[in-house]
Amino acid sequence: MVRSIEIYLKKTLTFTHMKIIVGSTNPSKVDAVKEVLSMYSFLRDADIAGTNATSGVSDQPKSSAETIQGAINRANNAYNHAKCDYSIGLESGFHEFPVAGYMEFTACAIYDGKNYHFGFSSAFKCPEAVNQIMQQEGVNLNEACYKAGLTKNPEIGKSEGIIGILTRGRKTRKDYTKDAIIMAMIHVENKF
């Protein structure tokens, strides 16, 4: 009798997991989301997938406003792409700090259908040769790193990123992307 009840329940009950869509198919971003969300009990079993979501900003954002808008747009476009509980937009770009100059950082926007929850990574300065190539040739950070001879990988942003090169592997793109996600999760987890 107990066995037949178990079989009946398995056939009739469907267990739904939370669904989370990442507004990118970049493996370093999707893997960062999966690793971070596994640390939260209410999201540990979530179904997480990436989708191609446009940022609606330039290929290489050059201000914090543009970078944040790119993260918002990716989260919004991912949310509208598929029915989900949360969508996550991640965008890397530059911000001009007083005295320090232009520094690279990642913005995270987590969207729940009503509110955006924001977090940011640490920031770091790129070599001047890379900055000059980006400015003079209008290329993104990946291309500038390749043209400057820092890497033989023209898609460095899908692997360790320039941060991986500059820190000699001590911090990778996935690592500092995870920092931005964790910061955004503060608002999700604490509901303020």
C-alpha cells in the first residue's frame, strides 16, 4: 500500500524549482552565477540557464552609468525571454574615479519582476597600453588585450579575463563576477 502511494505521488506531484535566467551565455558569467547561488539554501536547487540578452549599451561601456544600464538591460531582456523567478544581468565596464582614473568593474542587476537588486565587484586599473588601444581604435577590452600582446586568446573575457592575467591567476573574471553577484544577493536575501 505504501509503495503504491509513493508511485502515485511521484506521478501526480510535480516539484517546481526556482528558475533563474542569466542574461549571457558567457561561461565565466553563467558559472559564477551557479557557484554563488549554490551557497544560498533557497536557491541551491534552482534551474539556472544562460540566454543571449542584449545589453543595449556600447560593446565597451565607458562609464558607471552605462555599465549599470547594461546590467539592467540584460536582466530585463533575460526576464522577458523566459518565465523565471529571477533574472541576472552582468555587465563589465569602466568608471572614472577621482585621482585613480579609469578602472574596470562589473555591475550585477538581479531582477525579480518588480525590483532590481544591485551589486558591484572590486575595481582595477588596466595597463595604459590597453586603455590607449580601446580609446584610439574603439575596440572592447578583449580586443585591446589581444592587440596589446597581453594574451593570445582573443576572447579572454570568456576565460580568466584581463584580471586573471594581471593578478597572475590570483583572481579571475569568474571570481570578481562572483563578488558582484554576492553583493547584489544581500538585497535579495535580506529583502530590503
